[in-house]
Amino acid sequence: MSEDLALIFDVQGYSVHDGPGLRTTIFFSGCPLSCLWCSNPEGMLFKKRIMYNALHCKLCLKCNERCILLEKNCKDCQLLSCVEACPHQALRVCGKHYSINDLMRIFRRDRPFWGAEGGVTFSGGEPLLQEKFLHQILTECNKTHIHTAIETSAYMENCDDFLDIMEHVDFAFIDVKAMNEEKHRKLTSVSNKIILRNIRDLARCQKEKIRSEKLVLRYPVIPGMNDDDQNVEALIDFMQETELKVINILPFHSMGSSKYDLLNLNYEFKDLLFPSIEERAGQMANIAEKFAAKKIQCFIGSETLF
């Protein structure tokens, strides 16, 4: 096996919402999108991140004694000597390099717990950003008959490379943030043209039996951002055009907001007032009805087809 390495910011066992059965989910660092509501900000950049918990800090300044860079360069530092120096676990590194062998050892360890339907899910960040490694680990999983799933934005410039990756995937969740290109760029910092093209081509390959993986679209519903009727109707039209029949709509949550504080980042939605849980539940039910009216199977939140 190759000793190429991937930068991964989390390995999560016993996952129940990331594909069929019980799964081990691998979170790849780095993402080409910058979604305003991202719940995994520690995985946005393709580098190790330092997370600082002020509640654990005793102001001993051991970290400063070990720092060899000027404070202005701190955000770009990958030496991480300050983390090693902290005796109180106020600092921790988010991101670790794994080889193919490292991950396969984890999979062999977890496999007895997956059951007949479980397996591995590659998430992020954006797993496609580390294309070479992703292709290698998917190939190894295929060889050992491990069920593979992916959670992705489908943002990959070369469509042939995208389809080649997807050939090794048994189940795919693809996020669709907004149908209008200008709105998509505003919400994520990138155009949606590449994403929609890749979804169209993957759906075509499925229809023509060139690919056999199960493809489910995911639509994160962000109040005041992408929850308007126009966006919902455009998404329904797109699914009818591509003959995709299943969607998972995700209600907004702010559970990742505390991570922004740990990373010393600004959380865009910090001071915004959102609808109550009851109002959001009603909105999600209304959106689901619109999909159902067009014969599109719609699952809300953790409700899934498996």
C-alpha cells in the first residue's frame, strides 16, 4: 500500500446518520467552500488548527515560553510547540496525518460493530479535496468488501475525476446549498455551476447503469438565506430534470458555534434571531410537502431512508 498521507480532523465511530447502518466516519481537512453556517469550522482549512479553551487556561504562559514565532505569524504556525508546552490542556491540535494503513487498521477494529449494513463514510471538510488519497482508500475498501459512503459538496473541477471517485462509492450524500448562482456564491464563496454539472453527470450515469451507487441530495435549510419558495421550486425542478427521487432536508442548528470561539473566529449567525423550534418544524413540514407533491421522497433531519 502507498504511504501517502491524508490530513484528517476527526475519526468518529458509532455514527448512525452518515449512511446505512452503524458507521465509522472520517472527516477530511480542507474545503473549497466557506459556508457561513459551517458546523465544522476546524475542518475548513487544509492545515492543522489550534483550538484554545480559555476555561482551562491558568495563565501560566508556558505556551509563550515555547513560541519561536512572532505573535503576528501565530495563525500560520504549524510547529505547534505551544500546544506541547501547555500543562492544562487549554490548547489542542485539530488535524492529524493518517496513512492508508492507519485507516485500514481502524476499519478492521470497528468492522465487527458495523453489522451487515454498516461501513465507512468519508466526510469533511471536503474529502474530494484530497483526491489521490481518497481514491486509494476507497479502492482498499472495495477490495475488502467494506461498504463506502461519502458526504460531499461535489465541488470538483474535473468531472471525469469526480465520476472516477464515485465509481468506488456505494452511497452518496451531496449537498445543494442554493440553486441561484449568485446566492450560492454569497453563501459559500463559490459558484454552484461545477456542483450542479457533476450532479447531473452522476445522475445520468446512474440512469444509464454506468454507476450503481445510491445518490441522495441534502438541502440545509438556513432561515432567511436559502429557504425561500423560489429556491425550493428550483431545486424540485432540478431533481425532476435529473430524475433524482430522494432528498434529505436539514433544519438549521448552531451546535458548531462554540468551535468558532475555540478557533478565535467570528460566527456569522451569533446575534441573529431565528424562528423557534416549533416554527422551524412547521417550515420543514411545508417544504417536505412540496417535494412529496412532485413524487420526491423527502426525509427531514435525522429521518433517513435506511
